[in-house]
Amino acid sequence: MANCILAKIGQLRLLPATKLLQSYRTTTSKHYDPKFKKLRKEKFLKINLHDYNEDIDKLPEEKVRQKMKERGLLPTRPWNDRPFYISATGGVFEAYIPPEGDGKASIVSTTRAKQTVELLEKKSKSMMAIRKVKSFDEDFDTKEFCRIAQDIYVKAHESLVNNDRHALRTYVTEKAYPEFRHNSFGKTIRWKFLESLEPPRVVHARCTDVISKENIFGQITVRFHTRQQLSVYDRFGRLLHGSEILAKDVLEYVVFEKHLSNVYGNWRVHGKIIPDWAPSKDPSKLTRIMPEEKAVVPEETAVVPENTDNEKTPVVANK
């Protein structure tokens, strides 16, 4: 108002209009130059922050679903997967079928001739499997492997006899470990390897992949014809099975397995093939705790009084 009046007075005096500069205060927060107002506005974004104190468990499912849709989140996946390491297969694949009468039939018999023909027919797949093993282990030799397999076989049984569980795991696979330890708790085992009646030989070999084509396992079946001594004692020291004096001839087909894809894999006992024609084993003797004997209380003898009249008097026994 004052500025307008002074301007009019200045015009009346015929003087050039002068601009009166006066400092003043204001409460506005606007920039003096609104040219880039829009750009300055776009520099800041309004974000709805998450309320960390909110209890999601108490919200209904529809409300939780709505909030997840607003934030662009997918529903949580239940984590039910368990990590595992496959160091051995779960069984014997393409198991070897032992010929009937092996170890008993003579060389010139028809049964032995038939066994030889069947062995030649199945030898091609075994040769291909051995070639696959050699692709991972260049120094593999079947004759040398038979010697190593017999050493592993003996050490595995010695570890079982000595109850050395840590050493046993290095000679048997995870599949064969519970089979070795089955029903051995509280028992004393005496086992001795005497000699080999026939040199061990490879009769079967197979390779397979697990999960992926690069994860390959190899299994080789070795025939053992040996002489052994075995005796098993229970926790009371009574003989359950076998004898420490008598030796028996044992014919076994033992399967050895190795994780070929693993650089540090070793050959270990994986299982044993028992043919259908093999004779059944004698059952072990069952032992139990002897029952406590009850003390027998002697009955009191009845005293017969003397009767001069030779008459029979009744006798009452003490209950």
C-alpha cells in the first residue's frame, strides 16, 4: 500500500519512478525460482515402510495375501529338502547268478561245461565294465585287484571281531555296515582266515550312473574259496555257533564297490551274493537268563501220639 502511494507521488513530481527495496520476512518454503519445481519433486519417492512390529501370525490369511500382493512377494516355500551325500548305492545292480554246483562239480562233468559256456556269454558286459573302470583308474588290473580285494575282505572281518567301528567304515560301504553289525551286540566273535583253497578271481563287473551321467559307480564281484574258523559266544560265555577247533571250507561271492567319479574313492565290501541252491545254515542256539530258583520250604512232619488202645487217631497237618 505504501509503495503504491509513493509511486503516485513520484509521478506527480515528474520524477523517474524508483523501486523501493525493503527487506521482509515470509513463512513460505517455496523456492524463489519455480522453474525446476517438478524435477525437484521427482527426486523424492514416497515409500510405505514395513511395520516390523506387526505380528503376521495374528493376521487373517486374506490380509496376509493382500499385503504380499501389494509388495509383489511370492508365498514362502516350505524348506523340506535335506542335504545328503551319495557315497554308495543302495544295493547290488545286475547281481551275479552263481552257477549251481560251483566248487563241487568236477572239470569233466556236464554241469561244469555248462557253467563255462554261460560264463563266456556274460563275459562281454563284464569286459566293457572293466574297460569303464580303467578309464577312471589307468593302473587297474584284475589280478592285482583280487589280491587287494582279499586283503579288504580279511581286514573288514578283523575289524568286526575287534569291535573297531571306525576301521570297519573304511572297509565296508554304508549299505553293508548295518549288515555286518547286525545282531553282534553283546557277543564275542572269534574268526580266523586260514588259507585260500583257490585263488580269488573276478566273475562279474558292472558300472552304473546315479542321478547324473557323470556320477558313476562300479561294482565287481569276486569269488572266494577259502578255509576259515568261526565261533560266536554270547554274553554269558556260552558257545552259540561254530567252533574254535574245526575249520570249514567257505565259498563266497563278495561284491566290492567304488565311487569311480570320486578321485579319493576306495574299493569297499558292498554285499554278498547267496545263491538259491546254497544249503541253509544251522540256526544258532538261543540263550536266555536262567530263572532264579525258588527256595523250597520243608514241610513240618506230623507227630503221631502214642495210643495204648491201638486206635487210629486223626492227624492234622500244619498248613
